[in-house]
Amino acid sequence: SYSTAAELKKLDAMTPDYYVHKTITFPTVKVKQGVYYNGSKQLTDAEVTTFRNRVKTHIMNNGGVYCSVRTNSKFADGANKHYNQFDDGTIDGSECGGHALTIIGWDDNYSKDNFYGAFKPKKNGAWLAVNSYGENWGYSGTLWVSYEDYQANSLFSGFISVNKTSKKVSQIFSNEK
């Protein structure tokens, strides 16, 4: 964050065309062995459907939704076109780090058999996500993330509104008018 006057002066030279005005954070949902949880509460199929429909509606009305997945070194090699991590937060038993993706679509019928490794989803369905690695990665820069991915569902957030501005950065993010 920028807090000193000197840091704000550096920012003041920048004038973005748009800035994010409102965001949404979706409920935290974790999946273990095909069972969905919000905290310690097990979700019903109807609650899971409601959650997914809220995310889908947001994508249709406002654009992509941010998510985070756990990854290992194999993730960067470009061969990962179908993604689902193990329940314990590892992939193929190796240590993982985090990586941001943007969910841009979905397929409720995407086959669970497309996912590889020891842990396969129990049901069909996946989010279509775009990665930041460029078009030579995955399917032209995209991949399928299982609905049952352990972490992806837990950190969804998106933009609700973006405003045009002629203000300096320090004016947007302060109480100045």
C-alpha cells in the first residue's frame, strides 16, 4: 500500500482510464473427496448449485472471476489442460505454491475422466480458466479446472463495477475530491 506523501506523489503522475469501483467476494467453499463445505458445514447439492449459479451469473454480467489454485513445477510446462489437485493441497504428492487464474466460462458436462492423477473428481463439470502464461500454454492459454478442485472454489472474487476517471491515482484511493 502507498502511505507516505512521497509515494503518493510518484503515483500522482499516473492517471488511469478506469478503476475498480466495487468488487464481490463469493462464499468460501472447500471440496474434500467430492463433498463441499463452507467452514465445517457440509453443503447440500442445492447449495452447491446456488453457489455455482451465482458465479456463472457474475461471469455473464460482469466478466471473469478470480480464483487461486495450488500448483507445482509441472503446472508451468504447458501440458496442464485439465486441473484438479488432491484433497491435501498437493498435486501428485509434491509441494505446491499458489497461482491466480481467471474463470471465464464453464461446462457442467466436462468429463471427470479428462482429469488425471490419483485423485479424480467424483462428478463431471469444470470451470474454464485463462492463465497468465500466454497463448502457448495449455489450450491457447486456458485450462479446465474441476468443480471439485480443493482450493479454486474457496477464493472466488470479481469486479462488479469499473468507473471511467480522469482523476490521479492518489485522488481515487484517498478522500480527496
